Amino acid sequence: MPEQIQRKLLIIDGNSLLNRAFYALPPLTNRDGEHTNAIYGFLTMLFKAVEEVKPDHAAVAFDLKAPTFRHDTYTEYKAGRKKMPMELAEQIEPLKEILDAMGLYRIQMEGFEADDLIGTLARMAESDGMTVAIVSGDRDVLQLVTEQTQVMITKKGITQMDVYDPDRFTEEYGIPVERFIDLKGLMGDSSDNIPGIPGVGPKTATKLLQEFGTIENLLEQSEAISNKKLKEKVDGHRQEAVLSKKLATIITNIPIELKMDDLRLGELSNPEVAALFRRLEFNSLLERISAPADFKSEKTADKHLWPEMTTIEALQELDGQVQQHQEITWYTLTDTNAEGWPSPVAAAFTIDGNTGWWLDCRNGSYVALARAWIIKWLGDPSILKKVHDLKLEKRAWGTVQIPFNGAPFDVMIADYLINPSKAAYDLEALSLHYDGQKVVTSKELWGTGLKRKKQTELDMEAMVAYLVQRTALIHRLTPELKRQLQELEMLSLYESVEMPLAFVLAEMESEGIELDAALLKDFEITYAKRIDDLIKQVHEVAGTEFNLNSTKQLGEVLFVRLNLPPVKKTKTGYSTDVAVLEKLKNEHAIIPLILEYRQMTKIKSTYIDGLLAIVNAGTGRIHSTFHQTVAATGRISSADPNLQNIPVRTEMGRQLRRVFVAREGWQLIDADYSQIELRIMAHLSGDPGFIKAFKEEADIHTRTAAEIFQVSEESVTGEMRSSAKAVNFGIIYGISDFGLSNNLNISRQQARLYIDDYLHRYASVKTYMDEMVTRARDKGYVTTLLHRIRYIPEINSKNFNLRSFGERMAMNTPIQGSAADIIKVAMVRVADELKKGNYQARLILQVHDELIVEAPPEEVEPVSLLLRQAMEEAAELSVPLKVDLSVATNWFDAK
DNA sequence: TACAATTGCAA
DNA sequence: TATTGCAATTGTA
């Protein structure tokens, strides 16, 4: 026989619990002065009840002000009741708002009391075969107790409850629960102004009922009452007894039009609830609804009912539903496979977010089929696709080369655009932020460090919970994220730039760049030898062996043993950075050796060894990851390895670029924007001097030097130019005299003079910078050319350092961010044009203002043209965008 | 094993 | 006390 799952209905007596909570708790208000104690107490009791009862259905019943049939029957009904205090009355509506947000069924009807609704619901549920739990602070509802229905009455305080079933009732009251209404009929109820029989209290009433059973019997056989005085009382108030019983009887057959299914209980917590809790300052309750994800709890149990896809038919059914509903949400658990590529471990799919399927990819069955569906969905513009991290999905499923139609909605990127300053955009963070809820984390699923599980060792239950939670989350968050993008006017940035860019980045990652491994090996040997020599020499000169990599030990040797003058301190000891060492260069023969050691080890460990360790064995190429949701300004970042910080400034470092090569017979086309940030500054500030300079193709730093040093361009010396260059950079970064003095090794006063001269000459720049700071202060954020936003809360800080930092961000972000906007547009266009022109050439690298394309020789010419055009026309500014372009077989020669 | 601190590479 | 990043290494919790 199949196991019957017992369904449970929880009914809350709304007014009664609210009253209890109000009088049980001291007054509480939030900072707006709203009273909150009753709501807080109510919710505490509600959570407690849900926890104990574990219902799958629930309803909350309320009274309305309107008179009920009981008033018609007995005009004195509930007369003399104290009016509800204002402080309580004002809490009813907010509570109802919360209950609605929780998706709890709220029931109230004119002409009936909450008790009657509760009774009716209870009987309906019983006849559906359900069990019922009623929570109230009012003992009247005890009459509803049956074998199927238990009643929980709050004790003193708000967390303790007495639970009544028929036995417990009889034990306490000495009569069967069916006689409860007779008891009330005899006793009356002063709080409801129900008369009963005067002089008959609980003791007497119980005794009478034990003897006669019901009021009707008692009245019929009143002759048999032995106590003469009591008999007189009963006979004298027969009508009152009958009326009182009638008033006390809860009606259980109100015609209510609802199905049990309407009462189905979902997740109580969601963004709306969290927001309401935040408004009311229910911090402990907020924590409660974001309690650690317990994937084994009842709460999420039904979600585990998503079946596993084990047949082709299931996959076909999924696709059928996708076609029918024209949408699909999916999420893939990925891992790095033996070849070093992201690959699917398992995935889940849903149409409506409530139910779906999950697919185990580990044994390979149906993976190809699932992949085929994903390809089909990606290619169908009419199907709405909701995902998290599309770039990873594309790579994991091996669909990078597959063309797409109709932009998918990527909640990760959407969240980033809405607030680019967050620390993380994984679904763990998303869930916490928007739902106030925890999901099974990656750490929890995989374990960490040496204990990290293999794919085959994953806990199945945890894995399914992981998939289901996340897939449902993506589905649930999509509308809200979309709405916010629209509100912030970033839909176009999202649809036309960021989303297509995700596809381009996926291609770049999987394409990679070739390394000349043999050359790199040569470097390795040369560097190892030289470093070894240097270590020996340093130890000899120092007269002691120590770890040269340790700043602590080095500081000890330099400033204690060798008695060199300490130049600068860090918070933990002596500073030994390059600026310090440069100042000591002539003080001791050890210093130049250390400087060379530093330079060589930097290159060897980070670049030579680092790159050798990460070359893909299969392709012989480097496949960096381009992060689209890391930099708060909108830039892309590169990691594992970082290809955006390959040395170029020193000759020795620069040589390293020879190992980055085009594939056999092909060429690298390197195109970089000339002075893009200063051009953007010219555009944004509208400064006539700058605009003119760029229109005339002047050397901008020389021109700046001529302006601020008041000389002709011909007489600008190299030193003047580099000072001007430093000032130009400083301006972009949000200048300070201290920063510039540090950078140029000049006095702060001198730096101040440079800056003042500059801002005097370029007054529009000053106006523009001031405007950005003011705007950030007033609105809380700044924006870029394409409406990318960045909030700057620091700008109103009382802390000087923090505030200053905020001001520099306000000045720099529109410039750096707009440059990011522009090159992103260019990348999308380049990739698009290459595809349209059927070129073999592909974009393989981006370094903020530089794009590198790998092309076969016959395509170099047309692709160079296409590349330059796409980049120079990526934005229409009041100054031209200029691109420098160069072609070679390796990155060193292409620069 | 995880994290902070220092250092240094790029735009 | 100049903007945005990533990473190697040491040393400590």
C-alpha cells in the first residue's frame, strides 16, 4: 500500500493572537515611530507554530468590525468591550500586508467572526481527510477539538502553548469536548457579555453536565436537580441558558467558496517580506527567515520532488513545455574536467519556478540530448531564457561556437549592473540580498581544501537541493531584476552591450592565446640561474643567510644588521618597497642586488612559472577567464592567469611578451586606443582647450606641459612633459597634491602649484570634476556615457579619508567607466563584423584600451580596417577616437 | 587552512 | 593621501 502523506492545515486566530502579542510585549516602535510590538509577537508565534505543526496548508482568520448574526440574536453581545487602543489598531494593516506578502491565506467575512471562519475551515479540512491545528489565545475555540483537530492555546508570554486534543480536554475539564458549548451556555462569558445562568460557575456547570450531559437534557430533567437553590436558578434562566449556548456555538458551515488548494503553504520568506521586516526593524526575524539552508527540512521538501530526468521522454516533455510556454530557466552545476575545461556535473530546468526536472550529467547519459535542447533554445529568439552566468553555461555545455538569437536574461550580469560595487554576484549572494534567504552553498556541497569532494562523491540530496534552489531562484528573481534595470535606464546597456559581450568573452576564453613554450622554458632557465647568483651575492654581502622574499627578514638585515637608515615604515615594520630601495641605492652595495633580485623573481614567479603552470596541455594555449562582474567601474578583469598585467614598462619584462604568439602562420593585430580616458574627459567636461588639442592631433602631454609651464611646445623638455603627463593622470584619478607630490617626488607645495595652474588653465575640467562630486553627494551615485551606475555612499562619510576617497571615485568613475563602455561596444561590433564577414580571425584579448585579434595573413588587411573602424566608431564624442594599430607574430613586436 | 599584509605588474 | 584590477609570497591565527 502506498504511503499516504498526511496533509496538515494550520489555522491562526488572527485577532486573538494579535491581542495576545500586544498585551504580552512592551511597546516597541521602529525609527519612524510605528508601533510594532503586536506584529512582532504575532510573527514570533506564527513562526513557532509553523515550526511545530509543520503544516502544508495554512490560513489566518480575522474579525471585521461589522456586526455579526450574534448581535442580531442578542443586542448586548460583546457590549461593554473596551475599545481597541490606537497603538494596536494601527498594527493590523501592516500585519495583513506581511501575511499577504508571505502568501498566507487571509480570511475574513462580514457578518461572521473569526471563530466561525476557523470552525468552517477546520470542518472542511477534516472532510478532506486532513488534520488541523488551530492556534488561538481564546479558549472558545476549544469546542472545535476533535480527533483530527487539535487546538493550541497560548499561555502566558508568547512562545508557550497548551495543545489540546479530546483526551487532554476531558482530562482538564472533566467533560467530553462536545459539551464545551453547554459549559459556556451555563457559565456564560463576561468578556463576550454572554449571560449564562447567574451564579453558576465552572465547578457547578461541570457537575451538572457530568450528570445530565447537555443543557437540553438538563432543562428537560431539571426536576432531578437535587440542590433546590440550584434548581431554581436553572429554571429561572432557561432562556438565557439556551441563548448563551447558541451564542457560544461556533458555526462550522458558512458557505465559503474556496478549495483547500488555495491554502497551500509556500515559502514564507521572499524579498517583499524581507523588505517589510527591514522597515519594521525586525532584525531577529530577518535572521530567522535567512536561517541556514536546511535542505533536509520540511520547508523545502516539496521542492525535492522535482524528478530526475531519466528518460528521453522526460527531456522531450521538457522541450514540449518550453515550446508551449516560450520560456525556460536552467542552472548547471559545473566542475573543471581533466582537460581543464568547465563541464556540467548536473543541471536543473524549470518553466514556472515551482516544479521542474534535474539531470545527472556524470554518467554522460542524455548530456548530448540536453545540449541539443540548449542549443535549440539559444537559437530560438521567441524563447525567453533565464540563466545565471551565461558565459559559464555556454562554455560548460560546449556551445561557445553556437550562434544565438534572442538575448537570454542573465541574473548575474543584471545584478552587477544594478549595483556594481558588490563583493559577489553568485547565487548565494543574490539569494541573501533579494530573498534574505540562504541556499546550499558551493562550499557546503563540495567541501573545501583537501576534503573537496569529487563529482562522484557529492551528496545526492544536497546536490538536488542545490540545483533546485538555484534554478527556482533565477526564475523568481528575473522579473524584479528586469524591472530595476528598466528603472535605472540600463536595459539598453544590458541588451546591446553586456549580454552580447558575454558571448564574445566566452569565445575569447575558449579560443585562448598561444604560448611559445620552448621560449618560455629558456626564460625559465636563464632567470633561475641569475636569481641563484643574486641570492648568493646578497647573502655574502649581508654576511648572513636569510629569506630574501621575506620583507620582515630583509628589513632586519638592512636596517638593523647593516644599519641603513629606515626611510619608511609599514604598519608591521620597515618598508622595503622599491621607492625605499631606490633612495638607498648609493648607500650600500647590497641594494642594487636586491633591486635586481626583486625584478627577476617578480617576473619569474608570476609570469614565467605562473604561465608555464597554466598552459592548457591539450591546446598549448592560455585560457584566461574574463570577469564581467568584478570591477565597479565597468571594466573587465582577467584572471587565471591575468593577461592584463603582462610587463611592458621595463625592457626586461617586456621581452616576456615574445612568448605570446599567433598560431603557426597567423598574425596578431594589436589595436589600442590613444589617450581614450583623456579624450573622454575632454568630451565630458567640454573643455575647449582639450577638445582643440585632440582635434589637432596634438601630443596631449606636451601640449599640457606648454600650457601649464607657459612655454611654447617646442621648448617643452622631457621632464616637463613627464610632469604634465603625471598631472594628466592625476586629474583622471581624482587628484590630490599629496598624491602628485608622491608620484613626482616633489614637494606638496610644488604639486599644489601644478594642480592649481592646470585647473586654472582648464577651467571646464575643474567645473566638471566639481559637478561630479556634487552630483554624487546629492544623488548618491555617478553614471557613465551608457548609463552605467555606481553608488558612492562614502562621499557623505564623516571620515575625511573615506569621504575623500568617495570624491576621487566620483571624479574617476565616469571617465574609466565610459572608456569601459566604449571598448565593450567595440568588442561586440568587432566580433559581430568578423562573424558577418565570415572571417577566420578572432578577438582573443582585451587589455582595457587594447584589443588583440588573431588573423590568418590574408585577412590581416581587411580585419585591421574593420577593427580600427569598429573601435573608432564605437562612440560619437566631441573629440575623435584614435586607434594605433600594429601587426606581428608575437605580442612584443606587435606593440 | 584561511586570511592579512606587503609588494609589484598592467591600464 | 591618486583610479581599477590580479597574484605571489610570507607570516600569523
